Amino acid sequence: MDAIVARYHEAMCRKSADALADLYAEDAVHEFPFRAPGFPPRLEGREAIRLTYREKWGASPVVLDRVGDVVTHRTTDPEVVIVEQVATGAVGGPGGPRFAMPGLLVLRIRDGEITHCRDYLDGLALAGLAS
């Protein structure tokens, strides 16, 4: 599970929709219970995840430096891990306004693939910076 979480964070920092989507099962679901600006509340299937992230990350001026303050919590369900994290970066590149965006992932991982993700992020951390 730790390797998948590390690859997830690497894909985020590189804004690689392909690397991210390749972590998911073909019929995976990715949900945003706290609405993420510009993202639908639910993505169904690996290819929908790939296409949506390719479009959204490609159009976004947000550049991540790193995903840090990572704490993983094991659950009583061996397929589920909860990941606390803080993504840091700038809007528009290194000289742009800085941000720190806390988030929480609830991942169900089966046979080495993410089958379900509930992605809770603090979209307000970017409010007003990217406009």
C-alpha cells in the first residue's frame, strides 16, 4: 500500500494523469465528497479518471512542489488505508502565490490497484489564488 501511495503522490507532483490512472483498476471509482473546483463529484472507470485529470491538470496553473506531512492509517479492513497529506506549491510557477492544501484520501486497494478513492481536499486553500 505504501508504494501505491508514494506513486500516487509522485503522479500528483508531476501532474501525470497517465501515471495516476495506471494505479486504478479498470472499473475504479474516484469521488470528491467535498467538491473540488472544476471536478465532477464522481469519476467512474480508469479512463474517466485519466481523461478528467489530463484535462484539469493540463489547464491548471497550480504547480506542486511536494506532498508532505504524510500520515497513513491502517484500518481493520486490510484493503483500506487512510492517508493524511499536505500538498504545497505555487500558482503559476515558482514565483507565484504559495499555498498549502491539506487533504485526506481514503483508498481501497485490491490486488495492487486502487478500486475506490474518496478524495477530501481543502479547495479553499486555493480560493482566490488561481483566479
